[in-house]
Amino acid sequence: MAVKMRLQRHGSKKRPFYFIVIADARSPRDGKFIQKLGSYNPLTVPATIQIDRQKALDWLQKGAQPTDTVRRILSFKGVLYLKHLLRGVGLGLFDEATAMEKFTKWSTEHDSHVARRQGAHRKARVDRSNVPVARKVAEKVEETPVPVAEAAPEVSEEPKTEE
């Protein structure tokens, strides 16, 4: 039996939401599945991904084949890197403590990179939302005629003398 890690679509029309599941390759996309590993929401910016790393790693080691999208998700979350490191441990290239150290170092760097990208996105979104308002204000200033002050008659403060 071929087992796949794939997305199971939920949500209404044009509002997709996916579960990451383990399913028999012959079952339909939204049909029967063996186990649910997590969820993926592509509509949020950035996309929301929740996955149980340990379950996903166990299924990968058992031979489950991820689809292209699920492979990208697993790579983003570090599951494939962890599998790679554990394979090195199995081959005797380094010990498990070194593997976990490498993974935690990668994880902290990855988390900081994702945080920077989120901050840049938030800043760009705020800048984008403020630019049209500034343009409208500038256009309004240019369109309104500047009132010209009329010269007031000079009033002398000298007392009038009768001639």
C-alpha cells in the first residue's frame, strides 16, 4: 500500500483551508485518511502552518511520500532537515547531540528570518495603506486655490486737521 502525505481541502469556495494528512494514494483527495498531522491556511499573510513535527518525521521514516506542496511545507518547518540529520546519525557521521545542536541552530536562524520577513511585510502594508492618503491630501492641496489677500486701505493714525 502506497502512503502519501498530502493536503485535504476544506473551506468554502475561494476560501481554501487545508489539513495535512496521511492517506492511501488510491483514496480521493478529500476522502478517507489514516492520520491528520496538521493544518495549512494559505490565505493569511504569511501563511499559517501548524504541524506535528514528530508525527511527520515518523511517517517520513516509514516511507510516506509527500506531495510537492507538502514537501515544501515540511522543508519550511524543518522536518526534512531533521530527517537528513537523523540519517547522518544512523550512518555514524556524528552523534545525536550534534544533530540536535545543528537543528536548534538552524531553527533559531530560521525563526529570526521569518520574523524579519513578517516585520518587513507589516511595514510595507502600512506604507502602502498610508501612501494613497498622502497622495489624496497632496492632490487636494494642489486643487484648492490659494486665496489672495486683498490689500487693506491704509489707515493713518494722524488726526485729521481741518483746513
